[in-house]
Amino acid sequence: MGQFDGKVALVTGAARGIGQAIALKLAADGADLALCDLKAEWLEETAGLVKELGRRVECYSVDVSNAAGVDATVKQIEADFGKAVDVLVNNAGITKDGLLMRMSEEDWDAVLNVNLKGVFLFTKAAMRGMMKQRSGSIVNIASIIGLIGNPGQANYAASKGAVIAFTKTVAKELSSRNIRCNAVAPGFIKTPMTDKLSEEVQQKMLANIPLGRFGAPEDVANVVAFLAGDASGYVTGQVISTCGGMVM
Ligand SMILES: NC(=O)c1ccc[n+]([C@@H]2O[C@H](COP(=O)([O-])OP(=O)(O)OC[C@H]3O[C@@H](n4cnc5c(N)ncnc54)[C@H](O)[C@@H]3O)[C@@H](O)[C@H]2O)c1
């Protein structure tokens, strides 16, 4: 018996990286999966791996920052699975780094739209079903950068700091309906997002990680599974840094 048997989990940005690892961990623990990403065909690899775990999986092409698209996607998921979403993981995120002096309005808006508005839209769309069934767990993927800031990431830091504030407010608004909302703040996790950074930057980061290694997507997925499941039934509005001790 898995802790998510009979439950439907929706993961955004599930095509690769941390989102893929989260989908696989929730599936291994028994959940059926609704996978979302910009293009449904990018989700084939994750979907195949979920199927190998014996769980039901459906793929949805959606831009998390598009309100009409998000609403239609959540309605479709509820129709396809015949029930409300039990676990929502808002994972999709992007970076468009640059020093503030040179940061364009376009790059500011792009990052805020995906990282913050996307979390707002998916939470609002999925919470309706959760409220009706009077249960649900929402896990938002923030970042330690949203706690401590980082030169060259004003847009990203602002978006992730706002996700943390949003998480606490949702937790307060929905707790009376037995819906919990928490955030994970990953540190440096080896994914296509961080592979873009130069070897020099990566080595500098490593020197600041007490546990002496970069994180793996599975390190984040394990914390997400804890926050999504009943083992954390008395935990809401919290941010768990998953960063090898970089922030303490
Ligand atoms: N990798 C890290 O070190 C790290 C650290 C802290 C936080 N995070 C956060 O973890 C999350 C996942 O990061 P990752 O490293 O796996 O990134 P990634 O770039 O490897 O994967 C992100 C996924 O999100 C999807 N996506 C992007 N924009 C989208 C949109 N508008 N609509 C739908 N899907 C979209 C991408 O197609 C991709 O599949 C992000 O929110 C990121 O900010 C990552």
C-alpha cells in the first residue's frame, strides 16, 4: 500500500528535472499522475516511467501563466480522473538572469508570470475541487534565493519570495477546509536549469554547501512527498529548505 493510493497528483513542469523526479516519487508512493508542461509531447519520458510504476498517467499541454489554459486544464483533469485533484505541486519555473541595471521589463515579466502568476492560477483552479472534497495538499517549489536573494536574480528572487508569502496566505485561508499548503526551497540541484551555469560558478556554490555535494532532484522529491502526504498532517504554511545546509 502506498501513501497516495487512490489519489490524483498534479505536477506542473513535469517533463524533466525536479518536476519529473517529483512525479516519479508520488507515483512510486501510489498516486495517479496528471502531468503538465508547455508541450504534452515533452512529457512522454516522464509518462512512460510513471506507467512502468503501474500508475495511471495523463499528459496536458499548458502554459502555467495562461489563465484560460490553466482553468481548462484543471477541468479536463477532473473529468479524466473523475475526481478532484488531491495533491497539487506547483513546480514549473524559469530563470532569466541579469544584473538589475540591465534587466529588461520583458525578462522581469516573463519570470514573474511563470514563477508567481502560474502558482496563483493553478492553486485557484485546483482548490475548488479540494474545497468540495474538504481535503487537499498543495506544495509550491520556491527557492532559497527567495529567502536570501542573489545578485543577478532580482526577478527570480522576487518571484520565489512572493511564492513563499503566497504559500503562507493560502495556508491560512484554506486550513479550515482541511487543505494544507507548504513550500520547498531547494538550494543547488543538478538539473538542466543549473547545467546552464559555468563550471566556475558551480564550484563556488559547492564550496558553500555544508553537506559537500549538489542536490539531486530526488532530494527535493522526497521532501515534496512528505509535505504532500499525511505524515505532515499537522504542518501547514511552512517552508522547508532542501539545500544541503546552505541556508540555516
Ligand atoms: N535546479 C535548481 O537548482 C533549483 C533550485 C531552486 C529552485 N528550483 C525550482 O525548481 C523548479 C524546477 O526547476 P528545474 O531545475 O527542474 O528546472 P527545469 O528547467 O529543468 O524544468 C522546468 C520545467 O518547467 C517547464 N516549464 C517552464 N515554463 C513553463 C510554463 N510556462 N508552463 C508550463 N511548464 C513550464 C519546463 O518545460 C521544464 O520541463 C523551478 O520552479 C525552479 O525555480 C530549482
